[in-house]
Amino acid sequence: MNGAIQNKVIIIGAGGVGNVVAHKCAQQSETFAEIILASRTETKCQTIANSVKKNTGVDIRTAQINADNVPELTALLKNEKPFLVINVALPYQDLTIMDACLEASVHYMDTANYEPIDTAKFEYKWQWAYQDKFKDAGLTALLGSGFDPGATNVFTAYLAKHYFDEIYTLDIIDINGGDHGYHFATNFNPEINIREVSAECRHWENGEFITTPPMSKKASFTCPEGIGTYSIYRIYHEELESLSLHYPSLKRAQFWMSFSDNYLKYLEVLKNVGMTGIEEVEYEGQKIVPIQFLAKLLPDPSTLGPRTKGKTCIGTVVQGVKAGKPKIIYCYQICDHQSCYGEVQSQAISYTTGVPAMIGAKLMLEKQWLEPGVFNIEQFDPDPFMEAMNAYGLPWKVVELDAFDLDKQVNI
């Protein structure tokens, strides 16, 4: 690998998730001996580096980089010779970062799949097309090591490995019971968040993806441990594409997310007046993209930590058979917003994405998850990842259900 330094990583992206990844990597300094945080705006990196130093005593270096510029990024990687790039930048930049990693002979990982900036379309095909390039180069590209995708994929793999002979249905349920006090705000990048929930819904059923209008199916779900009952809506999420491929016995796979009535009301108004549009419009001689302008007006997600209270509850319900008998198993993780802020100065949405990113990187550096090619996270052994979640701030539980039907209220 052109003299790569085994315990050295470069984190690209200095938003809320980048902040968590930097803190969590610094906490594991025996594995991550040298950390560089890079983004387009180096002052953001320096702010995070100062926080990491204050909280962990670990120094991390910073760098200014345009992740859209392959030659510029390649030069940085060749100069620094990291073992791994942890990509927590925008999904638009996945391919340019993968190109630079290939040029510089550096392993790669991310937390979200590539999407074109001019089309709200979430598919792995662009990254899967790099399979031969990474395999021939002897490099690993680990895709989707966040929470969803990420931990939810690993939950599915873990349950399939330990609780079932075959799995038939999968329901991923993402509930955020947090309250930040704003009329309307998003818990991660506003542009990506709004594009995601506004896109057409797709779910896997009987060997094909079925397309329906976004959030056109609603259900009620009662979380365990007194978190509460929430309205959840079916939307498309990228892990359905890889999980339906890697678990061909699945007859149905769906993704559900909770939204408050207030959030949906504001989103509908913004959509109706054109503020969620992704096509350029001309305004006073300048071209702007409405959703990018809207993102500038909304609260920065990285500032929500101190004011967000409540908990998240994210998990997977898997139905299948074991020894000829039907089973229903729910694996879930609960995270407290204020506890996360107390540890790393970020709310739980960034925390639940950043911790799995650190864990995936750690397993790659330890060569537990290292094989030439492009891989989704569920293709590796889930056990060390699940053990690490318990060890590094995201403890999970597994319960067996007597029944499960999202057309009715589900009580755990």
C-alpha cells in the first residue's frame, strides 16, 4: 500500500458526524494513533480538534481539502499515507473520494451511499461498480458504516446468523423521540435529510422493489423501555437495496421513520412553495438551488446538541424460521440525546452515526474486516461489531415478540 501508516486515518467531513468520529477515534488512541480531520472549511476542523484535545487530551491535525477535487485529495493522501479514509462528507462526494483512494492506494469507508447532486436517487450501483478496481488494487471499500445504513444492517446479519435458519421479513424502525425546541429543523444535513424523506418510497416485496408515494403508509409503534408511542411512515432507505440482495430469502423489507405532525406540516408547506426543489432557479441574475438556500436558513444540525432532549430508538424486526418454527425477533438500541452531548458535544443522531463509523474503521485497522473489494457492512462477520457497540456507547438488546403487525399498534 505505498508505505501506508497502519494506525493513521484521515476523516473527511467536519459536520456533526465528523465531530463524533473524531472524538470517538481519539478515545481509542491505541488503535487510532494518528488522526487528521479535513474538510473544505478548516476552521470547522480546528474547532473540533480543540474540543477533542479538551475532552480526550489527544492532539489531532487538520487540513483544508476540496473533496470534489480528485487530484487535490490524491496529493494529500499520497503525502500523508493514511491506512484508511473515513468519509463522513456529503454523499455527493463518495465517488471522488473513492477515486482518490484508488490513486493513492488507501482503504476507504463511508456512512451513506452515493447520490448525484442533481437527482434525488439513492442507489448503490455507482459504488458497486468499483468492485473490480478495489479488488485489483488490494484495497477494501466498506460502504454504509453508520447507523442506518450500518448498525441496522449488522443487526439484521446478527439475527440471521444467531436466531434464524431463514429470514422472510424485515422492518427497520427509526424513531427519534428528541425535541430541539425549534419550529422546524433537521437533525443532520438539511439538504440530504429533506431529499431523503421527500423521495419516492420503495420497499422490497416478492422479488422486486415496489414504488409508492413518499410517506404514503403510516403505522403506530410503541417503543420499549417507556420511550413512547410514535407515528411512523414508510420511506425508502438505501440499506434495503443491499440487504434484499444479500438475503435473498427476504419476501418483504421495509424502512420506517418517525415524524412529528409539526415536522410534516412545515415540510408540506416548504414543498408546496418550491423550497425543497433541487433544480437551479434564477434569482436576480444568480442561479440558486432552493433546497440549498433553505439549508442556509435552517439551524445548523451541529448546534442542536445542547438543546435537544429525549431519546432515539432504532432497531430491526426480523421474522423467519428456526428449526422449522416461526420466530419474530426485535434488536434495538436506545440513545439519550443529552448523554451524547455530555460526552462528545453532539446530539444522538450524529452520535449514533459516528460511533459505528469509528467501529467499522477500528475493525478495518485491526484487519478483522479487511478484504479486497467493495463491501456492504452486512457482508462481514457481525459479532465483533456488535461487541464493539456495547463497549463504545451504543448498547443494544434483543427480544422475542409474540406477534408483529404494523397495521396495528405494536406493544413491546
